[in-house]
Amino acid sequence: MANEEKPNGRNSRSKKTSAPTEAIGRIQPQARELEEAVLGALMLEKDAYPLVSEMLKPKSFYDKSHELIFTAIQNLAVNQEPIDILTVVEQLRKSGDLEAVGGVSYIAQLSQKVVSSAHLEYHARIVAQKALARELISFSSVIASKAFDETNDVDDLMQEAEGQLFEISQQNLKKDFTAITPIITEAINLINEAAARTDGMSGLASGFKKLDKITAGWQNSDLVIIAARPAMGKTAFVLSMAKNMAVSFNTPVAVFSLEMSNVQLVTRLITNVTEIKGETIKSGQLQRHEWAQFDVRIKQLYNAPIYVDDTPSLSVFELRTKARRLVKEHHVKCIIIDYLQLMKASGMAFCSREQEVSIISRSLKGLAKELNIPIIALSQLNRGVENRSVKDDPNAKRPQLADLRESGAIEQDADIVCFIHRPEYYNLLQDSDGNDVRGKAEIIIAKHRNGSTGVVRLSFKSDFIRFQNEDEDQIAGEYQSRMNSQSNMIPPERMKREDVVPF
């Protein structure tokens, strides 16, 4: 009987913790006998606590008395004191919780309910799973209750639900340690694969030769930040890179565009590939040779493994869900995010935007490790660059790590930080050696956790929203001349292009 006096003196506590029933008439998931077995084992075996310390928390225990006992055990462990019946009893006495848990007699009973800690980890895992199930039930009940309340905004509720579920999943995302031997074998296999390649690449090639030489390609589990001030060509750079990866190397790439629609993004990609001016593409007023060029070059985009998502205000939780599906179903090898500051941290409440950006960057790094692919995120820079004068220093406009906007955590979490700098934008037409820098861009590798830093110079074709290797300029010029010479072969009726299938 629930209200009868218990022999161990736990009647007052039992009334509060005895199998409460949900509104739907179901008893919450619990494993009281296993909770007792776990606590008993922890007090019997002196080295038992480390086996479950990462798996269990005080709130993992359904019975409030068990929660208090585990808290006492946890405090003893933190203070590096021995854990046994006597020390646990003394700790509970200090905290004033001894009588609340049932007194010394109940502590003694717990130690008698287990013979050894042989199955401690298995029992603890079940206790943890029951706790997670209760947490999910509580979460869903609260969300369901708010959903019935018509005064709540559904969009806000979605954000709240998303944030809470993300927090629950993050708290319960655990990965066990691995012995070094199989890791050495895996590392050697990767080295052998890289050695077998004549280009010295060990990661995903970006298509920019000098950049790939420094990075050896974008490495799995790396978070790469591409940062620049507005109008420097951040989107143009990653679109050029995505095109190189998907078309030249058949590498599946996903692009999450938070700033523009998927049609706008693909239109820019078409401009990039066809090398026809953006305004001409938008107006559709192409010359004869341009239609010929369009026909030839657009073919490389058909069936290219590029996946575009234009969800606005994308949250970390949404990204994680979609990224997992892209990797599983389409074998995506690289994810590009345009751009980081437009993301949300799953509807959670933060004291400042800086704190939220910190959570986002940390989550992106965690996602890169979980999926074992490189994640490339664009980032804005603060106005510090604009406030520096070239009169005092010719290199004053070149970005620095301190210029990363809103959070130093971005610099901390990133494995590679690259800046895009175009001197021509600031009316600087020559470098310190007197070389012409018009139409040139510098990719400044300011941080490289596992390699060297440096500066890579690329050509930038602003009319075509395109970055390319410097040695491609001559090839492009020859191709353009050839296309112009063939323009007279194009029938006049092709001018309106009514027969062209839309991309």
C-alpha cells in the first residue's frame, strides 16, 4: 500500500516518488531495481564510479532518494574521497538528506542488493535510457500543451521545440574512447592513399591549385571559415569551388544558402560556368556567340552532384537533420553554409548574439566531426577593416583574425580560417613589388590548425561571379576567341532561345 509506513522509514519520501501517472494514464519509464543495484555497486566497489560517471547524472534517477544518494556519491568522487557505505552516510548527514533517503538502514539495504559490479555499466545504461525517455515525455507534454493554446505563435513554438530537442540530443550525444592501435592503422591507410596520389592530396580538392597545395585539400571533420567584408566575393568563391568539386572531381556538395533563394544561387552558378555577364543572363538578351557558349557550357551543370537548400534563418538543429540525410542518401562529401551569422542556435535563449554565434560555431565543428566531412562556413567581418587607413600602412585593409564578427569562438573552433582580400576594391592597383593587382584576389590562410599559413593569389572575374586559377586566364581568352569566331555559324532563329530547356 502506497500510504503505509515503510520499515526503512521512507514513507514520507515514498508518497512523492511512487510511480506517478501521466495525464494519459501511463506510468513514466523507470527501473527502480536497477537504480538500487547501481547505487549498491557504487558503494561496494571502490573503482566503480568512473565506469558510470559520464553516463549518469543525479537526475537520471527516478526515485528522489536515489537521486540524493547519487549526488552524495558524486560529491565524494569530485573531492577524491573514498566511496563506501560509511562515507556516503556521512556525506548525506552533512547535506541534511540522510533521513530524507530513508536513513542508515536503507543505505545498508542497497549494498545488500548487489553481489558485484560486473554488470554495472549495462545496468547504468538502462537507467540512463529510462531517464532520457522521461525527458522526452516531459518535453513532448509541454510542447503539446502549448500547441493547444491558440494564443501561442506556432513559429515561435517550433523554434522553442527545436531548441529544446537539440539541447536534449546534445546532452545525450556520447562517444566512447578508442584504443590507439586501430586508429594508427586508419591513419597509415590514409597516408598510403595520399602517397599513391601524384598531386599530394589527402582531402577534397577545391580546384584552386595553390590553395590545395597548402591545405592538401579540405580535410574530413574540419570546420573551415571563409571570411570577408561585403562585396569581396564570398559567395562567388564558394560557388566557384563547389562547381570545381562537383564538375571537375564529381564530389557531391551541399550548399545551404541563407541569404538568397535557390534560383538566385543557381543563376549565379550559371553565370559562373558560362562566363556570360550576370545582367545579360538575367535579361536573356544574349548575342549569337553567347547562346553558343551557353549551350556548350551549361551541359556540365546538368546532373552535377550539387544540392541546394535555401531555408531562411536555418537553425543548427535543422542543419544537422538535413546534413545527416544528405550524407546518408546522396553521399555528400562537403557542406557549404552561406553564411554563419544568419543561422540560429535552435531557438534557445541567449544573453547576447555573441553567445549564440559561439554555440553555432561549436555546433558546426561538432557536426563536421560527427559526419566526418569538411564543413565550410562563410562569415562576415566587422568594420575594423574599413576604419584602418592605408596611408599609415599599405596592408591596413588586409583582414586579421581579430576582425571576425561577433565572436572569438569562431577563430577558436575553426580548423582553417581564410580571408578574401581584393586590393582593387580599395583602389590599390599595385602590390608592394609593383605588380598589377587589378582583377586579382588574395586568399589569406590566417589560421591552419594542422598545417602552414600563407597567401594564395587567384583571378577574380567580377562580371562572371567567378574565381579561378591565374593560369586559367590565358585558356579562357583562347576559348572566348574561338567561340566568337564560330558565332556566324549560329542561325538567327536561335536568338530568342524558345527551344532551350530551362535549367
